[in-house]
Amino acid sequence: MKRTRFLEAEKWGGPERDDEPRHPLVVECSDFAVALFQEVQAAGWLAEDAHQEHPLWEILSGTSCASAKLAGALGDDEWPPDELFAGDVIVRLKKARGYLRDALRGLESAEEESIATPQWRHQTRVKVTGFLAQTEDFLHEARRVLEDLEDEESGGL
């Protein structure tokens, strides 16, 4: 069952995961993804046999996957990232951005098909758009690390 796999993924890592500090954006996005799932399930908006390309699944999986990619990108205590890791961080942030964009496309489809309530769709769009904006900011900062490195290597020319 898809829902069971979604919740099991959230529990992965056991109690030791709670001992590790997580970036506030990761916590907020992850908590939001779980809350969305619970709201959708409680409201009964998603049928048991709904295809994984259903707009609500796009929203749920997009936010959940984005939180995982953000955790990978922002998991290190050092920010901005060291030049050695900046490329990896950029890749993960770009993947998170893609998942958040998928969630927004799911919201567009949900709007067109009048799935869920207008208020739920609006609140979800505001949150996802905020996560996307923060992800873009982190992406620019990580890219700046590589640009600065390139400037240093070229002698500032």
C-alpha cells in the first residue's frame, strides 16, 4: 500500500535520527510533508487505488522527496559548503527544487480538477512556494562558493 510505504519512509532512521540536529528548513519541509499526508488521508481525497501520477500523490511525494534532498544538501553544519562539497550540495538542491516544482504542478492539476478544498490548495501552494524560494537562495549561495573558487584560481581576472 502506497500510504504505508510513505509513513514507513518517515520513520526510517529510528530514534538516533532524532538526536542529530537537522536544518530548520529540513524539519519544516519534512513535518509539512507528513502533515499533508495526514490531512489528505483524513479528508479521504485520495482513493486507495489512485494512480501514483494523481495530483495529490504528486504533491505528497514531491514535498517528501524534497525534504530528503534538502536533508542531504543541508545536513552538514558548515554553511556555505566547503568548495570540496559545493558541487554535491548543488546537485541535491537542484533535485529538491525539481521535486518542489513537481508538487506545484500537482497543485495546478488539483486546481484544474477541483481536488481538495481551495483553502487547502492555497495554503499548500504558499508553503511549497516558500520552500522553493529558500531552496533557490541556498542554491545561489552554494554556486557562489564555486564562483569564488574559480575567481581565486584565475587570479581574480
